[in-house]
Amino acid sequence: MQLRLPTFGPAHMVFAVALLLLGLFLYAAVQTAAQSYRLRQHEREVFAQVQDLRQERAELQGLFAYLKSDEYTEAFARQQFGLVKPGEILVQIDAPPAPPVQRRPGERWWESLFGVGDRAATP
């Protein structure tokens, strides 16, 4: 028995080219879908940034309006310069500084501040 080599005729050539073209079209379709997905994701991120910036802009406009108001000017003059309106009396209270709170190693800050923990248990 003699071994026959397969023949590669015109029909096989057309079939191979069709498979190659189909593969290329599928690859292009997958690449287009992936790029479309990435673009939609980027669009959502940019939209969220725009919303955040709009909110920040509204807050800054509110702050700007307050800083231009007479209410802010009056509060700033009272706080920074100690000014008073005619007929008002300025009262300043100078309290002695609070003694520094001494904490023992391992003691939490709220235990020393509020006197809780093992310090409160000791008479």
C-alpha cells in the first residue's frame, strides 16, 4: 500500500482564506468591544469627576458669598482685632493655661483626659 499525500486544491485554498478572514474579523470585533468597554468606563470616571467638581464649585461659591458678606467682615473684625459696635462693651477673659496632662506609658489619651481606667480605680 502506497501512502498518498493530501492534495491542496482551489477549494481548500478558498476555505483557508475564508477561515483566516473570519479569524481576523473576530479579532477586530473583540478588540473593538474591549476598547468600547474601556471608553465607557473612562466616561463614567470622568462624569463622576465632573459631578465632584460641580459640587466643590458650588461649595466654593457659597464660601465666596459668605466671605463677601457683612456678617463675615463683622465676625473677622471682632475676632482678629477685638472691635466692638458702638454701645457694646468688650470683655476679655484671661484664664491661666491648663496644666499639662501627664500620661503613663501604655495609658490611652482618653483615660488620662477623663480619669478612666486604672487611674480612676486608684483612690
